[in-house]
Amino acid sequence: MSVTATLRECHRLRKHLKTLQEEIDRGPRVLKIQQTRLANEEQAHKDHHETIKKLKLKQRDDEGTLKQTETRLAKLEQQLLGISVPKEYEAKKSEIRQATEKKNELEEAILTTMGELEEKTAAVPAVEKRWADAQAEFKQSQTDAADRLARLKADQTESTALLAKHEADLPDKVKGLYDAQVKGRGPDAMAALKGKVCQGCRGSVTDQKAYELQGGGFVVCPNSGCGRLLYPAAE
């Protein structure tokens, strides 16, 4: 394999390895997002059942208060029958009105709570399914992530070995510059030359440089700030 062909393959493998590493590094971030999503679903499941418990408690408390209010109201109405003094009679009537208003408010509140409780209870099967689905989805995502990581790691190991093989084929005079360039620039140390244009810096090279490269020679992009190791672009 010629020097330029070897550089082309090294460039491809280094870009591929960079992409693989980015995908591997992305795994923990994806996991955190999935864990947050699962935690949110768990909280929603917990909140739904907690709401039902609170509604039942509120209904029980309101029904207890209603019973006390009805007992007090009956007592007030009985007391009213024995009052002959107008002022006391009006005062007692005022107490009865207040107790009646409270009774009506409690009855309305109890009916509202019963409606909300019925609605929340009816939604329990859907809430349970959503929580079960969320857990199953998370478990499957973990399995898929483990399989994917294993594939990426295997590809990484294979590609690294293949890269080392190709790099070992580079002539000594090229290898030194290659090592220095890729140490600081990684895959960006190389670029294809399409026509006379460096695909890294988009600058042009001379006809002579392009001719040398096409002939299998070793060429470095001469443009200021570039210096990439060039190889002919694939046809």
C-alpha cells in the first residue's frame, strides 16, 4: 500500500475511532436522562396514590365534621323552641343560619371530593400501566445500552489494532511528522486533496504539489495555518 493510501486509511480509522469514543462517552449522559425520566414517572405514580389517600382522608374528616354540625344544628333547633325572649330568639336563629351554611358547605365539599376520588380511582389502572411500562422501557434501554456498548468497544478494539498496523507501515521519514501531528490534532492532522483543494483548510495547492501527490509522493498542505498531511480524494 502506498504512503498516500496508508494515510487515507489512517485518517478514516482515526475519524471512526473519534466517533466511537464520542458515542461511548455519550452513554452515561443518556443513562442519566433515562434515570431522570424513570424517577419522574415514579413520582407521578406515587403522587397519584398519595392524592387518593388525601382525598379519602378529607372525605372522612368532612363527613365527621358534617355529623357534628348536624348534631349541633338539631340541638340549636331544639333550643329555639324554648326561647321566648326576642333578642335571644334572633341570636339563636343566627347560630342556626351559620350552622346551616356550614352544613351546606360541607355537603358540597364532600360531593366534590367524592367526584375527584371517583375520577382518580378510575384512572388507577392507566397510572399503573404507565408506571409498569416506564419500568419495562428503562430495563430494556439498559439491556440495549449494554449491548450497544459492547459492540462499540469491540469495534474500538478492532479499529485500534487495524490503525496500529497501518501506522506501522508508514516510512520513518513520514512517521515522525505523522506522530507529531496526530498527537496534537488527532484526525484533523490529515485531509484529502480534491483536485487542487485541501479539504481541511479549503485552500489550494500548486499544480506541482497536486502532481506529486497523485504520483504517490508525500505532500503536506503548504497553506498557512494548515500543514495537514495530504492524500488524494477518492474518485
